[in-house]
Amino acid sequence: MATLHVNEEQLSTQRRTQMDQIIFNYLDVQTKDYYDEEISDEYRFPVWYQLSSLRTGLLSWYPFRKNADLLEIGAGFGALTGMLCDKCMTVTATERSAHRASAIARRWGSKENLHVYAGEWSEIAFGKKFDYIVITGIMERACGGSADRNDYARYLKKVSGLLKEDGILLLAVDNRLGLKYFCGAKESHGGKAFEGIAHYPQGTRAYSFSRSELKDIINRAGLVQMQFYYPLPDYKLPQLIYSDDFLPEQNLKERLIPYYLDHNTLVASEQELYRDVVENGTFPFFANSFLVECGRREGLRAQEISDYETVNQGENISADAGHSAERNRVIYAAVSTDRGRERGYATAIQKNGIVRKAPLFPEGKENARRLYENISDLKQHLIPAAEHTILPDGSLELPFVPWPTLSNYMKGIIREDQEEFLSLIDRIYEYILQASETVSAGTDAELPGLQDLDCGPILKKAYMELIPLNCFYNPDTKEFLYFDQEFVRENYPAKYVLFRAIHYIYCFTPNAEQYYPKKKLIEKYGMEQTWDIYMQEEQRFLDEVRNHRKYRQFYRWAAVDQNQIRENVKHLSTEEEVIADYKISDKMKKIWKIELAMLEDVERICKEHGLTWFMVHGSLLGAVRHKGFIPWDDDIDIAMPRKDYNKFLKYARKELKEPLSLHTPETEKDIFWGGFARVRNSRTTGIELKELEHKGNLGIWIDILPLDVCTMDDKKFEEKEKLILHCHRLLLAKIYGKDYKAYGDMNAWQWKNYRMLASLYSHEKLCRMLNGAMRLYTDENSEDVAFFSGYHKHRRLNAEDFREITMLDFENRKFPAPKGYDNYLFMTLGKDYMKYPPEEERKPKHSGIFNPDRPYTDYQRMLTHMLDGAEGKKVILFGTGLMFEDYMEKWGKKYPPEFLADNDKNRWGRKRLGIPVRPPEEILKIPEEKRRLIICSFYYKEIQKQLEQMGIRDYRVYIQRMDWILEAEERGAE
């Protein structure tokens, strides 16, 4: 089993970050290699990055020497570690975090060749040197954001000291000049568009380099051997790996699926720009990432010489063997990890002209054998197909073909010679028919929906990939040569395969319709009645092949809407207020205005009754540093001494007028925010994520905290801390227990225990327990005070700082603040509290739905209890995309839709999963009391506006992913 090198002190003294805890929540439920099914709806990329099998594409194709010792520096949670163990004799993984190191050892516990070390790699005595060192995304962060190349050269030189004389360093880094960043994608370090291109003008905690800069750093480190690879779309989730010996052709759009974590800053289409980049020979400059193979000696045996050329070479490698290794060097790889364990391959082209197609997982060997048999069957039917050889390890070998793909050729010929274009389509169909015998007359096609339709010949074996994408073409000899014929359907129409050929020609050929309308081909081959059925089948086929459900979060990141890009471009010309490099939206300004109005009402009550209050936390910092709100702050925090706080609660309950009202843990039995009060405005919306399915007043709020005397006895203070934390956990478990499998810093087991314990108490009892814990030891004489109302550890403060107040400017008003505010802010935030935090931390602290113009009750109606009371009503869904499919999977049997509404005229009159598609006006034909209308679309805000213009307000919104709703709300606020 794997060996873990860590001591208990490291585990006990190091704290898990919030994101690490979320990852551990997955690991605690089940220990396995990859968590693709579990994270299919995980929208937090750091979690996805650590747990997805798609990470392995970076090096799953790389021919490591099997007798090699490998060191992985900064292994994270081990996303690459298991794969590396399968390829090398020994793997040593280091991780600075002891908790992460323990997770790696647990995740890959069955790997006997794995040693995991917790700590700084530079301080660990490994006792040996290594054949390979792998550094993935670590170098950019190694020097604290320095722009000095010498710092990184020294780092690499120190790392290379752990290499054997002929060892290889594999370095994966981002390119600050990557094409996606010119298209507006947010830079991975600072989270801001265009900052890497501009050399990080505001500073950064990490620094990426261009190709020439990185090459210079590697040279300065004394690593004279260098081979650049270019992973696409990046090194994090790679699909294609190019090199200087094999650069992309103009068919990237057919093979590549870019993704973006945030679509709101994109101003151009990366896929469309690649054509120009490739044509102008600038791809290496614009590559999004680099994977660099480097070493200290020229002519290294960097990659494994083929097992079929040499066996157990040991330590003595001849010059001929070195040349052989160079000939066998991989110059291009395509990895299809997303196809799953049975169908995932690494297809590598070697410099010697050999193509190796290897299953990524043991389960894929059987599928490779079937692919070989398919090629043999096609050749028996006289279909021109590339020669395939099946090797003892289960991989396939075939020669490199230096011809363009038929797809690439047809993109040009459709513009230049339509007659030849049509001739090629005819030839494709002839080969489709020739590839298989037809079934006997009267046999129905297995494809659903074709009954009683004339769909032409039915093939015993329909080879799905007899299409231009999977065919080489020699323009001089007019020869076809098919490859990768993996997918076969029995008793399928020949014209379905022809449909696939035509469909993808028009998908990937710019302006194809203007050269030769697709409708003419549909009519020529008699597919008018079957085309839509084939389209539905193709979507099912792609869902199956590409595992759309398993990797649906990736496909959400990849689903870039061109309309949104155009809107983003418009925003570039708008004038918006920017403070501290943070854009303040109109929505945020409205929220501030509402909160200030609430604060003025609170101030009125305090003045009338002689109560002391003052700004604290972020509001106080905003007053001192900005003379108003911190630009990214979204609420107001004030405090009162405990006696004044208790009096305020009594007066405010009576004196606050609609739409304002007072709320405390005692008054809200279905939501909990802490042991303090809130004043809310019921005509607005301020719903935090965890509160959406819960009842209560969820308007925009301001926080009012009690300031308590704090005991100076350390043991009493520690006892009080534990008791408050215990009460908080009980209240959270009581209210949110059914919503989560784990919560915050509690793992699944702890959360389950707290849920059980909380069920023994009433809500009122738990509130009394919390109040009692907060007031414990507050009658003592003390020079300390504290805010005990929060969940986390509480800080002792100097009571003297709060004895008097002073008035500070705040948004053109004067509000009270503790006279000792400087010392208070120093104690809580440190000596640099007047400095701005890093840009990636400049964001609102509350995540949820905030709308100053609409009451929270509207959102509760729209977004919760979607099907309550729907029995006996006609269900209508607005939208026909993937969200509709998700609804059908979860609710389709119990609440089948009467019809689907859609704005796309081309869909009207057709069916989607057997449900008719109709114009939106059809909704009005069904009385409101007899229908349940549900919007099933990511663009629900736009549809909502359309429906309300039609006089329809009785709609609900289907929530497939909560982050979609948040993104739509932000988009609607811009």
C-alpha cells in the first residue's frame, strides 16, 4: 500500500482551507480514484480540478520509462498521482499541506510504489535522485508573484538538482499571452481579464510567462535540453497536445472544446480565431499553456524507446538507443478521457511516423479489440481503411498518413467547386452502403421514431464514423482512407450515417449555407421527414459518447453564447463607476441606498431612546478607508453594548414601520445567520444560498451585533468558545440538516451526529442555550470585550477603544464609530488595514440572490416548490434544451409536459423527446388555473421578461443548478 510520511503535529497544527474542506467532504463519503459522477454538478472549479479524471490527459499519453523513479512536486489531492504510479516504477509525491498529503495516500492507498511526503519539497531528504520530476501549475506561484526571471531560474535550478544526470523535468504552466486571454477570459491568478497580457499591473501572487520568457528562464536554470508541447484547451483539462514538430491544422474547431469559468468577460470566440492564428503561423505564441520537457543534457533519452525495440535497457544506453528514443518521441497526442473507462484513448503520433492508440484504462482493451475487428470487417467489404495492428499490451498501431482529412478538404471545395463537393458526398454514401449488408425486407430500423417512414436501406452494421471527420483524403489521387471506426449500430438506416456526414460538414464549415444550401442535400437524399429524428438521435449519441451527463458541468463552462459575447463587447463602451479597480454596479448602489435608509431608521430609534451604537467590521473599515462603503461590501454592520442592544430589540419591534422589521434567531425558526439581530426590508430580496428553500423574511438587511464583556480568564474563554460553537452547530443542524450531507468545517459524520442531537431540542430551547453561552461570564470586571455572535473563533478586544464614540464620514453623512477605531482595526485586520486586499479577494462576502427592486416573495414563488399543487394541471415547459432533458429525467414520468414552448420557429411543429414544441402564444390558450408553467432555460430572466410582457405571471423556474440562477441574476443586473 502507499506510504505516507507525515507526523501528527503537522496534521494537528495545520488548518484546512474552506475549499479543501469541501473536497474532503467528497473524500470522506467514499474513497476512490476519480469522482466524475459525484462532481457532475460541482461548479467550484478548484474542487473539479482536484477530483476529475480529465486532469490525467496532461501526461496519460507520455511514454515514461517503466523502470523510472518519478517525483511529483505539489501533488494537490493526487489527480495525476495514480496515473503516474501506473506508468513508473516508483512515484514520490510531495504536498505542502499535511491534510492534502494524507488525502493522496488514502485516495491511492492501493499503489505500493507510492510514497507521499508532507512538507516543503526543498526540506525533505529523499535519499535518491529521480528520472522524472513533474511540476504542474506550481512554478508560477513559487516566487510570490515576482516578475524577475532570475527568481524562477533559481527555483528550477534547485529543483533540477534532484534529477539524475539524464533526468527529465516536465513543467506545465499557463501562457500569459494565451489566445483565451486575448478573448477576455479571466486570468487564472488574479481573476481579472487582460491582466497577464499587461504584465499584472496591480501585482499578483503568481506570475505566468510567455513562451520566449519561459524559454529564457529554463536556459538560465542550466537546462539546455528543451521540447515545448502545447496542451489545448490548457494544461488543466487537456484534450489535444501539439508540439513544434506537429502544429495544428485549420480543423481545431472539429476537435477542440474550449471552456471558461466565467463567460461575462469574453469579447471574442477563441475557436473562430484559431483559424487565423494557424494560418499566420503564430500558434506557439498564442498557445494557452505549455508543457515543457527539459533536462541538463542534450540528446537525452527523454521518452521510452518502444517496448518492441528494446527490453530492460538498464543504466547503459547507447548512442543508437538515444537516436531511437528521439525517433520514437511523441510529437502529437489526442486524449479522450471524457469517453469513459471503456472508450477513453490516448492517440499519439511519434516522430518516426508511427501512430499509437492506447486505452487509457484497463477496461478499454476490449473496446480496442472491437475497433480492430471493425477495421478488418471494413477492409473485407473493400472499404479503404488505414492498416491497424493490435499489440500485446492492447494498444493499436497504425502508420501516420500525411494527407488532410476529407473534412478539411471539403471545407475548401464547397466554396470552389460545388460539383466536386456533391461528387464527394455521393462517394461517402456509396462507401456507407458498401460497408455492410442490408437487412431483409420488412425489418424495422432500431432507431426510434422511424416507424411508417421511408428511411431507405437498413444496414446490418451501420458504421457511424464513415464520415469526413474520420477520413483522410489524397487530393492528387482522389483516395479515401478511413480511420477510427469505433462505433457501430445494428439495424440502422444508412442515411443516418449520411446525415452525420452532412451535418458535421455544415457545422464546421464557415458560411457553408451560402455556397450550397443544406436543404438541397436533404431533398436530394430524401431525408425531409427523417432529418429531425436523426438530429434527436445524434444528440442522444453525443450524450452517450461524450458522457454529457457525467461531465455536464464541464459542458456548461464550454457553452459560450455568442449573443453574450456581443453584449460583453457593448459593456466595454459603457461608463461605470470603478473604485479600487472594482466595478460598482447600479444594483449594488441601489442596495446601498436601501441599507442606508434602514440605518437611518435605526439611528432614529437610538436617538429617541438614548442608545449607543457605532459602525464595526467592514462598515467601519469603509468609513475610515473610503468614507463610505467598501466597493465590494454588500451589507452594513453596526454594534451596541449589550444593555443598549437588548433595549433596542424591545423598541424596534414596536417602532419599525413597513416595509422594515426586526429579526432575531428567536423570531426566525427556519433560517439562521448567527447570534445577532437583523433589520430587513420586505420589499426587496436578499436570499443567501442556504436560505432559498426556507421560510422567513428574506429581504435585504443590515446586521446589529451585541458587544459583550469578555472574561480575561483563558480557561473560561476557551470553555465559552466551545459552548458557543456547539450551540451554533446545533442550530445549523436543526434548520439546514436535511439540505446538506456535510456542512462548513464539519465532515459528514460530525454533521450527522449534530443533526441527531439537534432533533432532541426545540428551536426555542436552542436559542436560549446560545444566548446563555454568549452571556456567560459577562458580569465579571474586565478590560476586554468581544463580539460573541459569530460561528468562528472570537477575538478579545480592548474595552477602552469602545468607551467613547467619534463621528466619521460615511456616504456624505456622519455616523458614530468607536473612538479607538484605529487600534480596533489594527487588532482585527493588522497594520496594513488601509491597503486594498488582492484583487481576487475583492468580492461581495454574501453569495445569493439580491434584488433591490423585487420582493423576496416573488423569488420564493418562482424558485421553490415548483410542482406543489400541480396535480391535475397541464404542465407546460418553456425551453427545449438540456435543462428540459434534466426535468424529464427527474419529473417527466410523474408530471409529463402537455407541450413545450420555444422561441425558435424552426422547432415549432416538431417533437422533443416525444413532446410537441409550440409557439409561446399557445400558453395563453390554457387558463391560468389549469396550467403550471415552468421555465426550463439558463436564460430564464429574458424569458421571464417576455412572459410578463404577455401578461403571464404564474410561472415557476426550474433549478437544475443554483449557480445558473446566480449567474442569470448577475447578468440581468448589468
